[in-house]
Amino acid sequence: MSLTRSTLVLGLALSAAACSNSPTNGHTGTAGANGSAGANGSAGANGSAGANGSAGAEGSAGANGSAGANGSAGANGSAGALGTAGASGSAGASGSAGADGGSSNAGATGTGGATAYTPFTCPGGTYPVQTATTTTAVCTNFTFNYAYNEGPTWIASQNAFFFSNFVQGDGSANKTAGDIIKVSYTPPTGGGAPTATCEVWVHDAGCNGLGVASDGNLLGACHGPRAVMKYDVVTKQGTIVSSMSGGKMYDSPNDLISTHNGNIYFSNTQYELGGRTAGGIGSALVRIDPTGMSTVIQTGGLNGMALSPDEKLLYVVQMGVWNVNTDGSLGTKTNMGGPGGDGIAMDCAGNIVNENSKYGTNAAFGGPDGKTLIAVGGGTSVKILQMTVPGFP
């Protein structure tokens, strides 16, 4: 995102199972007491073989004390061992493996609800003229660590906006200096004002433009690590999505946008290089496909970007408008210059909402119905606007 300010422009674009003891074991013991019928007793032992039926090896132990079959209580005791066979009902513990399956599900939701992420879709019907009905300044009593805000987005699973607060300008060598700010948001009710609580979510991430990944986590175009990053919205853990293209380092990734199927487009600029050695790509539009492969689309000056509601057009400030193929590759270029401005947002009617010095230099839609616009910058200004037409994060 550039260092300029311009005016809010609303432009129209294209849409887009158990065992038991038998009482005959006791009868076998009394048959053993008859003496000659001791053989019968041994037959009783067969009865104890019946015990085998119930507990296998334990029944043969019962055969040892066939005369002491009256000590069949002992045999019954071994039947007590059957109770331990019931412990093999602890195979029911393999039912606890089912519990593991449950924890597996919990693991799925443990990724921030990311696996259950449903991208924002526009409601049907026609839309009125896009208008800001209310404007509320937020984060007014919040102490920012740095002097400049940019790159907002909305993360639905967190019911919050996120934006970057960093050291602006190429003159600063400390390019890791830059926080990700979270704005927990409650929409207005009964005609009242919205409420918003601001906090430093990640300190010194060194990011600029933020966006929503196809799994619902937070993406960052980050000049500090010179990479496109992904942040888990629950753990806050950052991972590198891409830091090079064609063996060359990125310079200072500036803004980005992601499609629902996982293609990411970002601007590699040198605005926040901060005296570091250039990576060799130069200012350029770069695509990262769902496998992580990066491709330089076009070199030259550029800034913020947005997708049409149907994701069939990619708008790049200062550079152009591209047709987007089904696989996310870019086709023909339909506008050589693209829209003006800095960070831009897209509403459901296909209007591009540009930055405006009256509201802020960068904007993104959000809220439960998509009708809340957050506008940030210049400086540390943060405003929330209620709009008549919903739009995209």
C-alpha cells in the first residue's frame, strides 16, 4: 500500500456384546463326593470343562481340585477370573478409541474453526446505492506502538477485524517493527453505536496488507520476514506460505487477496525494504497457487488489489484488471491501468471502494452481515462505517 491519500470512490465493476457362571458346576462337586462316581466326578471335571467354556485355562485349574470341588468356591473364584475376562470388555476401552475419534474432531475445530470455514457470499437480490449511514471512530483510547495503520480484513470465526500497525516508509531499517491489531466487534442494536475493543494480537509481525485464507485463517503480506505469511487464528502461530519466486527473494510484500480455492495474489513492492538488499524480482504482481508454487505475473508499479464478487476478475491498483481462469491462473488483461487508490475493497454490487482521506487509506467489509466497513489510516485513524450494501473482507 502506497504512501498517498486519495478520495472514496464507489465504482462499478463486474460480479463475481458377556460371559456367566453355570450352577451345574456346583452339582459336579457333589458327584465327586460319591467316590466311585468319582469318575463321574471327572465327568464333573467335564463339567469343569464347561467351566473351560466360560474361561478356558481357568477351567483346567478347576480340574486340579476336582475332589476339592466343594472348594469349587475356589473354582468359582476362578470364575471370578472370568470377571477379569469381563475386563477384556475393556476392549470396550477400544470404544475409548472412539473417544479418540472425537478428539480428532475436536482437533479439527481446534484450528480456529478453519476446517469449518465458509467464505462470505453475497445475499441475492438487487442492491441500493452504496452509502455510509453512520461513522464511528474506534481505538480512540488505545495506545498504538507505531504510527501508521493499513491493510484491514475481517475474520468471521473471531468476530473481529484485523489490521496492521507499523513503521511506515523505506527510511526505517527496523522492518520487523509492526503489530497486528485485533478489533473485537459488536454490531449496533436498537439504533445504537457499535462497540469495538482493540488489542495487539501479534507484536512485531512486520506485516502490511492482511486477508482471509481459503481455510479461514489470517494471511499477511509481510515486509518484515519478506514473505506471505499465514497466522492460525487460535494459536497465533505464523507460518511462511511463500518467500521466493524463481529462486529470488521477495522485497516487501504489500497487499494480497485470496480466492476460495486457495490462489493468492500479492504485490511485491519495495516501499518497506528499509535499506535491505533487493531480492531481484522488483516491483511485481505475484500469484501463489494452492500447491505453494509462485509465479511472477507482471512487473511494474502496483498497490492494493481486490476480486470481483464472482472471482472472475482481479483488480490491481495502478497495474490493471485480469480475467481469472477456473484454476486461478490469470488470463487476458482487460484494463491496462486498473483502479486508482491504495487499499481497495469490493462490495456485492461490484463497486470498488477506494481509500478516502475522510475515512481512511485502506478499507475492508465485515460484520455478521457484511455491511460494516472498517477504514484505517492515515496515521492511526480507525473508523467503522455502517453501509447499505454488503461487501467482502
